Amino acid sequence: MPSDCFPFLFLGAGGPAPEYLIEQSFTDAAVFLTVYPTTLDLTDEDYTTLGQQIKNYTDNYDRTVFLRFAPEMQGTWNAAYGFRPVAFKAMWATMYPSIKAIAPDVIIVWAPNLGTGYPYGQTMTDAAELAELDTNGDGAVTAADDPYGPYYPGDDQCDWIGISVYYKGPNYGANINQAQAPGYCTDIMTGVDPNNGAQSAYNFYETYCTKSGKACMFSESGASYHVDVQGGATQLAIQQAWWQDCITSDAFLDQFPRIKMLMAFEYEKYEDGNDGLPDLRDFRIANDTAVLAAFSSDMAAFATRVSWANYREPPADIPSSGIPADQPGGTGATTSVCTKYCGQVHFTTDRNPATGAPSLFGNTRESSAFRIQASIAVGISSLAMLFAGSWLTGRHARQASA
């Protein structure tokens, strides 16, 4: 297959995220790259193309890179690989060593969808796939089966663990503007059904964060406001309930110390509601003035637990497209280290002669672009929260220590 079977999503446009635009963030923030394969018939050329793109970011542009490859693999909305654990793990077993051989500093993230509601109404007829999916051996795939285990490639085949966590209304997405109850994200992480309080046998945090000894993240997350629904809670009430429960909560982070990063889904989009009809849902925190003001205020009070990227000048020559003519260089290199849960990881950048307040990768100069640019730059189409004191990453990621 040609290398274009990787649709590199970048602001919905496709194609590799251009270096010039990343550099124009004026930060040394990480790149969070999500790849949705459109076929299982990937070739060495495909992996080489992806690996070289990542290596360019890490080596030529001194960027930490997270690769979230083939996420939400339990769902058939990812048609090529979703709900097919045998095929998915076979693809992953080729992808992981292939990418690591080319770009060894990349942090590869295994990131399933939230297991609540699994198997999402899906059925399986293929015998080999059914045997893998039917974890309780009753001959069918039901809510009693493990929503994560069949898809896990193994501790030695991923670097970080992610999960998609959303609040879309009561009963997993009813088209009602109602704020979540406190403790929603705690329930989600520990396998408790937030609708009825029932405890499942599948505690995601314990199994994939604690036992694996790895750093974890919310690789997609947010709360949706139902734009066309009349009445109910305001967008501010819905989304503030989300971030106060799941982002700016000291109690939540203290209970789950291996959660090191959160990617906020900054989109407005149509999704099918529980009634099967399209529902316009706004997940954006940074779009509405009142929501953004409240979020900024809450984040200011929480700032000591969040790491921010450094201000960093781009290379001297940044064209409107393509690769900048000069390569990163300069003086005043900074290095930061973290050993708490995320393993022994380092980051060094050569274009940050830094002084001033502490930030994500050491110290930084203040700039007008400092906070908002740093947040957006980590995930080009999302906001990223990086939890300080216990999270730091870099180009040289190693196996996390317990």
C-alpha cells in the first residue's frame, strides 16, 4: 500500500503536521500525533514514512513526540481495525518495533476508548476474533466481557497508556444538558458505572496504570454541550463541572497519581445521540468567552500542578510551507528530568536560553504567547494539560519504574 494510507490528521486537513506551523507556536511544547490507519495492509514503506516524520520532529526540531497509534480500537467506527483484536495486535506488533527502530525517542501510546457501554451494540461473527473477544466464554460479546484486555499489546509494546474519557450527558449520551455528578471521572477510572454505581470487574487504572507501572493520560476528553437542545444546564455549568471534577481537582490527581497528561477535545461536531439522530455537541473550552474566562480562573488557582512549555524562538527562516531552511541550534541548552512514575526521561532543547519562571521543560522567558500557545502546541487541535510535580517527558523515554 502507498504511504498515504496513514491519514495524518492535522486540523482536519490531512498530511503531516508542517514543521513551520509547529515552530510558530514559539514554544518547545511536545507534538501529540494521532494516526488512524485506514487499512491493515500496511507496508514497510508506510512505517518508514511515519517513522521518518517523527524522527524529523525529535532530532531536527528538538520536540518530544507522542504517537497515539490506532486509538479506540474497540469500536467499528475505526473501520480498518476496530473491534478486531487479533488483527489489531498483529498490526501493532509490526508497528511498534518498526517505528522505534527509526525514531527511538518517540513515546508510543496505547489508547483504548472508555469501556463503559462496551461492546457498544457491536457483534462479531469471525471465529478467531470472537474467541479473543469472548473473555468469559459464554459464546457472545456482551457487557460482561473485558473491554480492554483483548486489545492490549503488552507492557513491552507501549510506552504510555491513554484512554478516551467523555461526559456526553446522562445514560452515556442522552441529548440532555445536564452537568455530571461529582466523582464521575473517579468512577470511570475505577470501573464503576456512573449511571447506576455498579462495579464492573475491569478497573482500568489499577490494571493499566498501576500494575503496568506506566504513566497514563486522558488521550481524548471533554464534556459536551448539546447546542440545539433547549433548556437545561448552561455550557459553562456543564464544562466547569467537567474540569473541576477531572482536571483541576487536587483530590482526583492525588487519588490517581499516574495520570500525567490530559488532552481536551476542542471540537464542535455532530454525533449520533441515543435516539440515533444527529446531535450537535460542543466540547470546546476555549471558544465561549464565559467558559474560557472561568477555565482560566480555575487554572490560575491550580497552576502549580500544571507544567507549561517554554517560550522558544523558531529557527530564523520559517517558510510558509515545507521545512525551514536552517536547523535548530544555538546556546543555552536546558535539560529537565522526571523519575516519578513516568520513568527516567529527559528533554533537552538547544533553542531556549532560558531564565524566569519554571515551566514544562525547565525555565522560560515570559512572552505574550506563553500559556495559550504552550497548551495548544502540544496537541495541535486540542488543549493539553500536563501535570507538574509528577509528570515530565522528553525525547529519551524509558520504561516507567514502579
